[in-house]
Amino acid sequence: MAEHSPGSNNAYWTANLRVISISLVIWFICSFGMGIILRPALSGIQIGGADLGFWMAQNGSIYIFIILIFVYTKVMNKLDRHHGVEE
């Protein structure tokens, strides 16, 4: 592993925190936002025999979380390679 300057370490952690922040915002919107806060507004949209708010609270958010895990892994692997800290 190569030596890194403090500036490159800061750039890595800044990018890392940005990825985590975006992931948390997506998680919040899909679970709490669409499943609880926006549920009444989404009641007119039907998916699989249930309204979209209920579907997101029961099924959709789980699918989004699984997709989010794979996207997070891919983005972090790319970020690690870019900054030379891959395993």
C-alpha cells in the first residue's frame, strides 16, 4: 500500500461521507418518507392490489435496501480503487 498525503486521506473520507449521506437520504425517503409521511398522498396509486404507500412500507423499501447495498458496494469499491486503498 502506498503512502498517502493527508489531503488525499481527507478527499477519500469526504467522498466516503458523501456516499454514506446519499445512501441515508435514499433510505429515509423510501422507508420513512414513502411508507409513513407520504402514505396518504400515495394511496391512489395501486401496485399489486395495494396502494403505493402500503406497498413501499411492506415490500418496496426492502427491495430498495437490497439494491442500495449492491450500489453502495460497487461505488465504494470504485472509490477505494481511485484512492488506492482497496483490499
